[in-house]
Amino acid sequence: MRFKKLGLILAALVVSASLAACSSAGQSDQSSGNSQKEQPKEQAQKQPEDKKMTEEAKDRQVAPKAGTDKKAEQGGNKLEPAKDKTLRLTVPKMAEIKNDEIPTGKGTEEALFRDYAAVRLPYTGFPWQEEANIYIAGHRIGFPGTNSDLAFYDLEDLANGDEVYLEDSEGRQYTYEVFNKKIVEPTDLSVLKRIEGKNILTLQTCTLPDYTDRVIYQAELKDIKT
């Protein structure tokens, strides 16, 4: 019995260092009634029953390790930091991501991941910094009737060269260009790292159909409109 308990404790320590929640609990209480928002036809067709979140998959959606990247938070700034750290995200290739408000929150704050299309992790960078990795994670399926519903479902429609836009609370618009896609395990924290001399945006969701791994897209800052 002692060995069994020890094994459970060690397993808990391992998953505590995993990446943010990224799929969905598509079977929430909000899934019934008239609260469900009308889905675009293309999106609705892409959401068969077997892609809804299972209890086993829920258990795999664990938060990233807590902490603060002081260099990312302080950074060497080209621009003055925005007073309000809330960002807005637009991805032309994605049906649901049009000028969506992106708050900052931990991967364990499920209320934020339910009520918003995506969430910026608190110990990552900002677009006004010279060197940063702005890390934004969103649900693949999400909660019906909320902004998270199918939010990042079509993330994998992106290709190298596609543009992604961030806007800060000062009205400055940052244009990013996609340059990399990878699929990683939930415990692979290398995707949180900065790239020396670059300001990059990282978008994360989960793989289908079982939500086992993480789909990562990275984009580099190309233009700033003030």
C-alpha cells in the first residue's frame, strides 16, 4: 500500500509541470437549452459526438507549472508598456477569433478558459517587448454557449506566412507571421521559452480526437502600428 501511495504522489508531481488546458469540457451543464450559440455551418459539421471531451481526456488537461518569467514580464521595451495588460486577438484564418479579448490567467483557471476564447499565461511576454514569447492557449471544442465554443477548433488551418494580429489597450496593433508548427507532449515546456532577439506569439490547443498532445503554432512580430 505504501508503494502505491508513493507512486500516486510521484505521478501528481509529474503532471503538475504540464502545459495549459487546451481542449474542452464540451459536456458542461451549459450544453443544453437555448443558451448554446449558433455555430457556423462549417464548424458545426466538424464537431461529431466522438470529439466531445471524455472524462479520461479531462484528466489529461492539466495546467502549466506555476511561476514568473521576470525577464519576460520586464523585458527590454521598444514601446511603453500598456497600462491595461488585456490583449485582443484576431486570426483571419480562424472562424471564431475576431478581435477577441484575451485576459491573463493561469492554466488552472477554468472559468477564464470557459468564458473567453483564449487566455494568455501570466508568466509569458507582451507584444511591446523586444524579446518575448506571448503564450496564448485556447480550448479546441470549448463550452457551448460561451466564447470558448470551438474557439481554437480550426487552429490547424494556419500555414507558414499567415498573419495573426494582437492589439493592446493603447490601440497599438501588432502583426505576426506564422513560421512554425509543432506537436508536443503536455509535459514539454520548451515551447514556453523565448527565442533570442525575437518577439514571438505562441498559440496552443490540443490534438484531436483524444486531446492527448498539444498543437503549437508560433508567429514572429513583423509590424507595429501605433
